[in-house]
Amino acid sequence: MSEAVVTGSALTLSKERPAATSSGYLMLLVLVAAIVAAVWGGTLLDANPGLGALLVVAGVLVFAFVLVGFYMLQPNQATAITLFGSYKGTDRATGLRWVVPWYGKRKLSVRANNIISEKIKVNDLRGNPIEIAAQVVWRVTDTAQALFDVDDYRAFVLVQIEAAVRTIGSRYPYDDFEHQEVTLRGNHEQIGSELRAELIARLVVAGITVDECGLTHLAYSPEIAGAMLRRQQAQAVVAARQTLVEGAVGMVEMALDQLSKKGVVELDDERRAAMVSNLMVVLCGERDTQPVVNTGSLYQ
């Protein structure tokens, strides 16, 4: 964990807690009752002006008071409740909700968000410049931290994704043809797991977790891409040749062993060397061999 992450975690003060809110449907009945009272008071203005005016004023005031406190929450939405800047809790109940009008309401989504980062240039473990980008699925788990511990939690996520991708990209080499090291190109699952752990550690200060992440783009930078491609091709050719030669030597050994065991032909050193040479040409050649019929003696 980086020093910045540790410092940020130490400064975390907010913690989500349930807010004291009520169902909006009950208050909807109060709103209807206020309307009825105001209308009834209007009908009484001629017969009883004092009572009629009182009912109209009371109905209008209650109507305005109740109406301002309504808000609605869809699934996977939350509302942070504040009172004169002081955090009073978070409401996650869905449907029509109501809170005392002088409470502030800040709505935010707790749904999963999918981000594909910009391609950034990083030097891998061996100093080679590479281009790398990542896909991250994240969501808010603590609304209080997301709203009050960072200035803009969405911008914070973008910055930390770039920082984490740079960290992981410089921690491993791009490729290792001998498969003796963990590489960015050859160990996708391990790299994805480490990137997720790095992001979770960085985003915990903002009350955000990461559900899934992985690299979506990985390539050498254009200035060295051609040279690295030729290098990879050369390494592939050498490895293929090595495998081919090892297989051919094994086949030649097996052929000579079978000929000797079954007594098909007696081979002296010169005949054995000629057969080995011919078999190696046949097995290792890139083109189809053309047979040559020898009508004379091997020694002529």
C-alpha cells in the first residue's frame, strides 16, 4: 500500500449510518388531509369566517410543509441526509420517502459502474515503454465517505485507476519468452487480482470497492513496437528450432536403436554418420526432401 493511501485512510472520519426518515405514503395521506381541510375551510368562509380562515391557513401551511419533504429512491440509490452541514445518516429504502423539510438531501447511486481507462504509457520492469489500459467495475459502499471524505468521488476513482495501473505496469515485465517470470501478457488472472487489490486499497478512503478489473489494452509503445516484434519473432524461431532439433535427435536415436535391435542392417561408423545426417536433414528441413537413389556403393 502506498504512502498516499495510508495517509488518506488515517484521515477518514465519516461512516455511513441509517437516517431517521419515514415512508412518504403515510405523509401523502397527511397531504391529502391538508388539502381537504383547506377546501373545507374555503366553504366555511361565509358561514364562519374565523374557523374557515383558520382551516384554510392551516391546510396551506401543512400542505407546503409536507410537500417540501418528499423525495423518491429507486433500487440501488441512496440519499444522504444533512442538517445545516452536519451528516445525519443515509436512507437506502426504495420508494416514496419523506423527511423534515429543513433537512438537506443529497442523492447518489450505489449501482455498479463500469470504466475503461485511457491508454497510458508506462515503463515496465525492464524499462520498456508500453501502452496499457484497464477495465474496472466499481460501486459506492459507504455513501458518507464518498460524499464527505473526498471532493469528487468520481474524479477520485479515475485518478486512482490511473495510479494503480501505472503501479502494476511498472511492477512486472511485459513478456518473458522463457516463462520463468510473472508477466503482464502471460498472467492475466494474477495481474487482474493484484490490480483489484491495489485499487481497493486506494479507494477505501472514498467508501468505494472494486468488484472486477482487468487489462483491456496491452502493447509496446509505437517507437519500439517494430523492434520488439522482430525480437519476439526471432525468439519464437529459436525456440521452435530448439524443439525441432530435440525431437529430431530423439527420433534418430530411436531409429538407430530399432535397426540395431532387429538386425535389419549392420552399420559401421561411416554408414551410421550418413544415416544420421540424412535423417536430420529430413526431420529438420523446412522444405520437402527430394530422395536420391544411390545405385552404387556408399563408399564410391
